[in-house]
Amino acid sequence: MVMIIKMNRQCTVELFKEDMKFSAGHFTVFSATERERLHGHNFRVRAHLTAEVDENGLTADYRIFKKKLRLLCEELDEYFLLPANSPYLSFEHTEDKILVRHYNDEISFLKKDIKLLPIKNTTVEEFSYYLVSELIKDQNIIEKCKITEIEVKVGSGDGQIAGYIWKKD
């Protein structure tokens, strides 16, 4: 007689497809008086989803999350990214432009060329937090897929990557 023991198993699926990336301009703000010059990167995105393994040996339908990550990357691609929640930047909006002020600098951008994100700085740390925040917005999918943890890592080049981890309470 074979005894089958039912276990609640968790498994982590790692998603890192070639098209999970975005190219964007930015500058990092270091303090009230210091910032980087304007420049850009080809950012790579990698996600880890932890979920319960079902009776069929599958975790979540992670195709949903691949699709969401691709869409999020596409929304950021080829824009200049600005942190709306920076304590060191101020923004003045006109009809078609945005004027960004930092210390003694004023930088004018066309609105169509920028994305103003709800983050504190345009760093890989904040980009990973932003992407996780967007992924967990639909709590119905999180529940349906029995997701217990999501980590998103964003890299701006070889040897430079940061990640943010969300865990279900």
C-alpha cells in the first residue's frame, strides 16, 4: 500500500525574458544640492513569483505576470523618467511642457517625452518597488494564483541590480 502525504508546497518561478526591459533616460538625485547629469540605461527586469504548488504540480499561471511585466516595461520604454515624490525636485506644468527644478538647475521637458512616476528617485531600487506595486494592484489575481511573495529586480547594467520583495501578510 502506497501512502500519499499531502503537503502544502511553495515554489518560486523566475521570469526573465528578453523583452522584459526598457530603455529610459533619468538622473539620480543625491541630495538637495547634488544630482547626476541626464543620461540613460537599458534596464533589465527579472521577477520571482512564489506560490503554492497545486495538485497538478503547477504554481500560478505566470503567463499573466509575464504579460503584465511586458506591458509595464513597454509603458516606461523610451521615456525620460522623473520621480514625482522626490523631496528635492519641484515641477511646474504648462500645457505641453514640464519644468523641473533642482537646487540652481531648471530643466524643461516636453510632456510627451516624460513619465512622472510615483517614486522618490529614479533608481533601480525605486523602479523595482514601482513594478512590484503595479503587479500587486489586482489582489484578485494574487489570491487566485495563490501568490505569497513577489520579488522584482531591475538592473541598469552588468553588476548593478536591485530588488524589492513583497510578501503576503
